[in-house]
Amino acid sequence: MEMQMLEKELSGCDYPGRGIVIGKSEDGKKAVTAYFIMGRSENSRNRVFVEDGEGIRTQAFDPSKLSDPSLIIYAPVRVLGNDTIVTNGDQTDTVYDLMSQGKTFEESLRTREFEPDGPNYTPRISGIMHIENGTFDYAMSILKSNNGNPAACNRYTFDYRNPVAGEGRFIHTYMKDANPLPSFEGEPTWVRISGDIDTFTNMIWNNLNEDNKVSLFVRFIDIETGKYETRIINKNK
């Protein structure tokens, strides 16, 4: 596998849908994550990210235009002790609740499957970052239909221990803009993590398709102290 430049991965796809990046900063001191959403319909584009405690949630930019909140209003990011959970749907709450009861990340996601939005059957993508005693590990997951067949759910979990400085992984919901939308394939893409939080945030935002991008969340967490910085960009202002 060859490491890819994240900006090329983003700019080379008009509609990756929703995406999660997790990795370690170039200096090895920060755990890094980013989550973005895109939209083709008015309902999907009518959203913003807002802070909610230590996490974030989506909300309608113009409540009068909200037609169906079921798959677009949720908490993408929640923090449970030393764990930061990042997902593209209400499975954030499932992971948070079941891990609170002693289940693992993978066990929690076994209770869920892809979204019921045929014919796309959008994958549920999820990530978790664990920071404790100066160490950082993370995992990513995708739950997807069996090549568009909703009768079967394929589940994949990718576990990354002792990640290398300046490296990360990128997973997103769709391979390209089409009808129906083709689900992400393969393991999360190996990408370079570079720059400080503002450089990294601007790089992602500027390389997302201008017509389709909606919102972006980025967080850098100090691995030694657990303190974090967050950036949020919303197209709707």
C-alpha cells in the first residue's frame, strides 16, 4: 500500500459523502481526527455543526426547510472518558451507551447495520480514539450492505495500535457520485497528516467539492495531557 495525500483523495472525488480521518500529528504529540458531511439534497445541505458538551451535533440551519430529520440530525462526536467516538449517524449514541455498560467498540456496532435509505444503503462509518497514560490507539469500522444487497450486512473493523507520527487513515461513505451511490470499498486509505490544526482544517475544507460540502469538524488532542483544540466550519453561516 502506498501512502496517499489527503488533499488529492478529497479533491479527486466529487462526492465522498461523509468522511472520517484519524491519525497522529507530524510531531507525534497530538491525536488528530476530522469528520465532514456533504449533501446533494436540500435537506442534507440544510445543516450545521454545533458544539454539544465535549462533542458536537448536527442541527438544521433553517428549521422551516427540515423535511426528514431521521438520518441527518445526530451527534457525530461524543466523548466517553478517555475515548472519543466519531461516526456518521446515531450509532454514536449506540457506541457511547453500550461502551458505558462494558461492551467494546466492535461489540456495540454489532447491534447496528447500514442506513435504511435504499437504494444507496449508506454505510455506517465509525471511529474511536483511545488516549491513556501518554498512549494513543484508534479503530475504525464500516457496516455496509453486501454489494447493494440489503439482505446481508458486511461488518469490518480496523484496529491501529501505536500509530506513526504524520500518518492516518481516511474512510468515507461513497466511492463517487452516482445513482445509486456506490459504498466505500477496501480498508481505510493510508494518508499523510501534516500541519497544525488550522492548516489541516483549511486543507480539508478547501479540497472538498464546493457545491456539495456542508460542514467540517477537526480536533487535535494532546496525547500527554488530554487537552484538545477544536475547529468547526459550516458552509451555512
